[in-house]
Amino acid sequence: MRYRLHLPVIFHWTDESEHTDGGFTCDVALDGALIRSKRCPPIGSDVHIEVLVPSPNRVDEEVRVQCTGKVTRVVVEEDTSCFGVVGGFDDEHIGCHAIVQLT
């Protein structure tokens, strides 16, 4: 089952060098996600993603749900792109982090 969620994502992959970028989920499932971003890792890349979810308990915290997986598809559109990741989300890869606001 897929859930249409628009949540911020940070993702990392390595080819000749290390890359970090960001985007938003289009949909999420227990076994992967579709992520919209201006820059996408190449198909076949191992990628580590962190989905940032607002904490249900505190306004100043976010829950980071992590997944390591493989990029299975990349779709390039006119002004943005998206990529699909297959990998597992599980309870061992969930953590709460304080949100730091700079003033």
C-alpha cells in the first residue's frame, strides 16, 4: 500500500564522489518511496534517504524515518524530476531530533 505524502527528504549517494540533496516524497510505502527532486541519483545507485516527519508529540521536534535502498527508476520532467527507491523502512531506523530555529 502506498501513501500519498508530501514530506521533506534528505538523500545521500556515492558515485565518483559523495552527494547530498533534498526533495519531497510523492508517495511512501513500507518498501520504498517516490521522491521528487531537481537532482536525482542514477538508476542502480545505493541511496540513503531520511524522511522528515513532524513529531506528533512536540512542535519543536521532527521524526526522521530512514531507509537505505536502491534507485530503481528516474523520471525527468520539464522543470523537475523524480526517482523511485526500493528499500525497507522499519522501527530500527526511526529517531527524534530537535528542530533548531535560527533567529
